[in-house]
Amino acid sequence: MKTMTWVMSAAVVAMSAVGCGGASDAAAAPELETVAQDLGPNREFYGSDTLKDAMIAASLASGANLNVQGKGSGVGEGCVRDGSSPYCTAKQQALAPMSRDFKAPCRTGERSNIIALDAVNAFVNTANPVTDISLADLRKMFFATDSAGVAIPGSCASTLTKYRRDDLSGTTDTFKTLVGGGTFCSDVTVIADGALPAACAGETSATNCIGKLTATDANAIGYSGDSAARTGNRALTVNGIAPNATNVRKFLTDKANAYPLSRGLFLNESTTNTRSSNERILYAWAYSAANKQAFENILVNQGFIACDATGPLKCGGVNNDGKGAGACQ
């Protein structure tokens, strides 16, 4: 199946009901950059598949005219750093929507900007009587080895039909890290953006595809971000803790008692890569005083969790706007 691409126009933006102005907000203007850079020939903008639909909506609302592609956080990170064949060359982007932080070590000029919170969920069909699963059982179900490469006794024996995101996905990175997994079981089906199975015809991302597969197959289980939730599937509690807003927000304040698969979502940046004009528009709009709430509303409407109920983008960092709230300052 061909990847669906999205090209945004000013005419469409003019009809959008989400937000207004902001793109010229001087206070939100990005720093001066030093390395020549531009997007792909059709303004392709790569990054998290989980955030794909949200970034499409943000591009529309801001008038950034980005051709949002998804493909995975690993691709977005590559486009900012050393390239990600066949999608982009080194330093092609200055921004990267990511469902995980930059991989260590941070590089000069990189800044980790948290924009919202999310739960990586184990989705099952609503007909499945199971409501809770432990991290240990998730590890045994999806992985043949643990993170140290040691075989897991009794692993890969589940008769459920199992789905996962591909290895370019920040969701997969997060899931492996938090569950403690290494090599996946051979019976886990990989769902990758741009190569969706026929059963997901009409879906715009691998995240949504996993939502559909778990909603339509009573024997299915798959991990994905919150935005895969839909009628017909539900997220299991993990270690008895539900993936609700209260428990996910503890990711920022009380990690020991947070939902075990909580994570931050990022609009990561390199301040030493030159932003394209399209990226400048998106960045200025998203962080402007006039439109931060509109940006957060887009994220929440996609099923993600606002960091703080008292105001938009209060996700930590020096100015409590999420900038620099992750590993890279």
C-alpha cells in the first residue's frame, strides 16, 4: 500500500478552526542557526508515526505547509543528525517530532522539548476477558530474550496474535526499554508506516493500524501509543496501574508510582541546523503565547495527555514550556 502524503495549503489553513495568528510571534522565533539546511524536494517532514496525525493538524493550523510523512522517531532523529536512507540526508531537518527522546549522547545544539505525555499501551480486543498484565508477562509474551540477551524461560508461548511497531519506531524503543526486552519473538507481526497490511486499508499510520487490528480481532494484542485507542479495543492496566491521565502525569513528578509504560512526547530540535521556512512557521506558532493552547488541544484531541491541567505545554524545563525538559538541554 502506498504511503498517504499530506501537503498543506494556505487556503485550507484559512478554513481551520484551530488557533489563529502566532506564526509571526517574535518572542517565539527560533535561535540563529549556522549550518545550511533544507527539507526534501516536496517539503517532506519526517518523525514519529505516533505523532503523525497531530503534526498534520498542527501544520494545517499554523500554515507551515509541511508534507508530514511519519516513518518513525528513528527516521526523524536521523534527519536531524546523520541522515536516514532512503528518506533524508544529514541535517535535512532542524525539528523532529519524536515519541522518545534523542538517543545519547546529545550533540551540540540539540534540545529535547517535551510537548505532551503518552502511555504505551498493550491493546486487546474488548472481547478479551483479561484486564491487567504484568511487565514480566509482557516481556515473556513479546520477547525471546531480555535486554541483556538472556533467553526468557517460557517466552513466546502465547497463542494471541501479536502486533508491534517496527524498529525505527520510538514506541518500540520505549517498549523494549521499559519492559526489559531484547530480541522479539518470531511470531510477532511488524506493522510499519508505509507498508500497512491490507486489513488496514484507509488507515493513515502504523499506530492507527494497530488500533484497527486489535479492535477487529478478538485474539489480538498489540502495543502502541494512546492514539491507537478506538471502539473495539481497550488498553490493559500494567502491574495494576491504569494508563489514565493522573497516573501518566506522575511520569514528570513521581516516576516510581506512574503507569509503568508512561513516556514523554517531543518536538525535538537542533539549534545548529538551519530551519527551513516551513519549520520556522510551525515552531513559532506552536510556542507562541497566542497558540500554545491550540497546539496542546491538537495533541489532546489525538488522545495524548497534557502535562499539566493548569496551562498549555507546562512540561518542565527552565521556563516550564517543555523546552529542554528532556535529556538534551
